[in-house]
Amino acid sequence: MPEMQHVILKKEKFDYFIKSLARQSRLIAPVSRGHNSFSFQEVHDSRDIALKYIPTILPPKKYFMPQQETFLEYDKTAGENMQGIIEYDDYILFGVHTCDLAGIQALNVVFRDPPKDINYLYKKNHIRIIGLECNDYCDAHASCALMKNHLPMGGYDLFFTDLGGYYFVHINTDSGEKIIEHSGCFDRAETSHHKQLQELRDKKKEIFTKEVDIDYSDISSLFERAYDCRVWEELGEKCLACGNCTNVCPTCYCFDIVDEVNLDLTTGRRYRVWDSCQSEPFARIAGQENLRENRSERQRHRFYRKFSYQVEKYFRYFCTGCGRCSRTCMAGIDLKETLKAIIGEVGSN
Amino acid sequence: MKKAIVKDSEYIIKKGRILHAKQLTSLERFYEIILPDGESLKHEPGQFVQVSLFGVGEAPISISSSPTKYGSFDLVVRTVGRFTSVLNRLKPGDEVGIRGPFGRGFPVRVLEGNDILFVAGGIGIVPLRSLINYVIDNRRDFGKVSILFGCKTPGDILFSEEFDEWGRRLDLEFECTVDKGDPDWKGNVGLITGLIPEVSLVPSKTFAIVCGPPVMYRFVIAELLKKQIPERHIFLSLENHMKCGLGKCGHCQINDFYCCKDGPVFSYDEIKNKKEAY
């Protein structure tokens, strides 16, 4: 095995490394916001970073597909004139958990699917990603083992695993290697380090077990039988249609397109803004028709986009198991409990 | 934040200039549009474009003319909301933004050589007109062609001059009905479903092309199936609020289909089990 792919970073050099990242690019990492909540924010110093964190309020998708994103600037002085633009920045995201790496990978597939979304792809190519392994569960809302996202499955330039006195680092790409070279504070990974990593991974097999009693490969067929389940009515009765679940979801990407007129009334911009299939007007069409008028239909739609519809289109589950939707729901709608209720109604296979 | 200027974004509009405009009814307005340098839209019958007015927004509008008409294309816009209210005040010479064409149109090459039964309800005639005129312009490439049209009152008939022309032609069978007549109305009165049993057709070589309000589909399809037309021979154009037109924004999603990309034209076979479809 070529040893160049694995290096270690001693913890006493961590602060030096972080400062070197911050010099290379805008550096984004998880930061504590108090009350056991965290967010990805710009940092300059290792003391700003929350290395033990539960999934951030918003996933890192906000750097790939910001809440608002301008794609045209227009000027009506002499007709419908415009130019296409991309707003972007160079970022290094540090400390991205494996669930969120899976979320970014899902979005990559969506926006790369023709017709390509060049605003997304251009931004993505200006972002470098350093992953961070979860050695244990963040909290009880997660279902990352069920979704097979508790172990690294690519989607990063570098991947860090905390092994006590040092970080074990997988170099996955050339731009990851450049980060390592640039910082100059890494050491070779020895056999003993590899052994310690393997011990952690073995231990994780004991810790991370599927959180709902169904096999990964049976989930999409579960949803073939779940369309008329009573549980959708129950969710519909609880749901407040606030859209929190879709806003915090790492794989929700629905949007609306809006024009904003400047005060001169002739120039302005056209931008996309996050939208939610949970809001009543989302699927309203001309006339009085609405494809999903009831909250139960809209909740069902959300679950089907995670476990069925997008799976057929993009050959992957669009639930990462991060647990954000359950954590944030004001009405107590819980993803794992919903899956259990469906299994209770139609069986697990 | 840095800014890059791009020329190949899918959101970039082409400037369309209104060549002719005509009020068809109190709600519907007809536009003939040309692109810069007379560039062709290169659409298939049944596709749609996104029409844009900066500062107001964008809306998906069916293309109403056949691709056999070169140099310009037709749209018919019904005033239903804020955007269409502004759009329907435009005059010849005004500019609109155009993106597209988008979506999967009618399967014209599958239809060639076969008999075609068009069933249009109300403004459903707008997208169907693109295919009807395509068939007329390539008339000998198709078998027997029948057109059934129904709407609420005689005042809702959009293309009365073209209807008269279709009615005069020997190579078309054209029937028109209204739900409620007026003293001057001499034609059929009743629902469009009442016209279907009268049509003589060979089910195995007939394709039915249906477009109308969602409520019409269920009843029309039932009548077509009674005539033994195979499910794969029935095509519908679904109305929906496509926002991006690119299969991304999620607004036009019907179960696992994106109306803007997988449709707006579907065979009945494809959507009969999609519970959100109609």
C-alpha cells in the first residue's frame, strides 16, 4: 500500500495546521453556538473550532447552494438585458462529518445531472473539504448506521480521524496533498498508526448498529408499500408546515426563483432562494389546483424524496441519517419513529 | 464574495420581440414572437418555454405553433396571476425573455403513419395546436386525423378562424362542442366526452392526444379506453408550475416524475399509477 496516502498530525501541531489553512483560504469549521447547537462558520484559530459537535443547525450545503444565490443581473434601460453571474468564494471546510459528506455527494449528483447547474458546480470546485470521523454517536437522533454513512465513503480531499494523541489522515486527492505539503507539519503514518485506526473501526462496528430494524437494501421497497399508510395522516395532524425539516436537510435542494428590483426600478437581480415542499403554495398550479394540498401529502412527499423518488433517479438514498429533521421539528415528528411506524403497518420486507 | 460572469448558464434568457399580439378572449392573449436574427426556437410540438419579464418574474408557457412555422413562434397566455397580468399588457414591439424550449413533447415520430384523435378541452387546445398544425403541414405522413374540441361557452373558443378552416378541410374530421350554448350557437351542446363514442376508429392504429383541465382527463380517458385504444396509445399533456424547467427546483414534481423534464407529455401507461398526476 503506498504510504503516501496516509499521514498523521500530532495534536500539538493542530493549532499550527489550522492557522496554515486559514492563511491558504477562507476556513470554515463547526463552531459552538451554545445550548448544544453548532454552526459552520469562518474561523481563524483552532480554539474557535468545536471538534466534538452534533450536526450543525444548517448542513455545509449552505456553501454549495446558499440560501440565496444570484444568477442573473439585469438592466431594463434598453430592453430585457442581462448577464449571467456566479457568486463564489474559495473555502476550506474543516471537520465535515461523514453524514454531511454523503449529503454533499448527493447534491453533486443532482446538480451535475444534465442540464448541469454551473452555478453549483463552479462553487463546488472552489471548495476543499476536510472530513472528520465520528468515533461515537453524536446523539440519539442519528440513523447514520442504518444509512451506512457512519464510515468515510469518499467525497473529501482529506479525512481526519482522532486517535488520541494524533489525527490519522487519509489523503484522497491531489488538492488534499497540496494542503498537506503547504502546511509542512505532518508525519508518516507507521504500521502502529494503521493498527490503531483499524481498532477504532472495529470498535465502531459494535457501537454503530442499524437504528431501525430494517435492512439498508429493503428501505426503498418498504416505500413501495407505504404510500397509503396511516402514518402519513398522523404526521399531517402534527405537522405545522414550518419547513424547518427541509431547510436543515443536507439533501433538500428545492428552490424558488425570485426577481429583486433595485430602487432605480430598471436594474435588479434574479436569484434562487431555498423553498420547501412543506409549504402550502409549493405545488400550487394555475387555477385552484394544488398537487399536495394537505400536510399529510406533503410530509409523505418529503419522505418519498428521501427514500424512493430520488433513489430511482439518482441510485442513492437521499437520507444521510444525520437526524437534523427530527432534532429541529417543533411538532416532534421523528424520522426513525416514522420508519418504525411504516414497518409496523406494512412489515420490513 | 467573488463574482464570475458566465455565458452558458441555463438561466440566461434570449430576447424575444413581440411581432403580433391579439386578445383572443377576455382572459387569453395571443403573441407571435421572434428571437434575435430570426433564430429558430428548435422546439418539438408539446414543449414549453419560460417567459421572463425582469422585475416581475418568469412563467412556463406552452408553445402553440408548429416547428414547421419558421422564423417565429406563437404563445397564448391566460391571465391567472401577477406575472400573467403584467405579461398580458404587452404590445407588438415589446420585449420578453425566453428560455427553452423545455420538456418532452409529443412523440411525433411514433405517431407518423398512424391515425390520430385529438381531444382538447378549453385552453388545452393551445399546446395541441402545435401538433395539429405540425400534422396538417405534414398531412400525408399521417393516417386519419380527427379533432374534438370542447369548451364552456362559444365565447371561450380561442382560434375560431382556424377552427373554421379545419372544419372546411376534407382531410380532417373536426367536431366542436360547448357546455352551454348561446342564441347564435348552431353547433353541438354537451360535454366533450359525448363526442368520443361517435368517432369511428381502428384502436390498434389510433393514437389519442389529450389536453385539457385536470378534471377532464379522468372522464376522457375512460371513454377512450372504452373504444379499446391501448393505454400506450393515449398521450396527455399535464399542466404544472415549472419554475426552473431543468428538473431541479422541485415545484413540478409529480411523485417521482418532474413534469418539466420527464413531461409535460406522458403516455397514460406511464402515469396511470401516479396518484398525484390528475
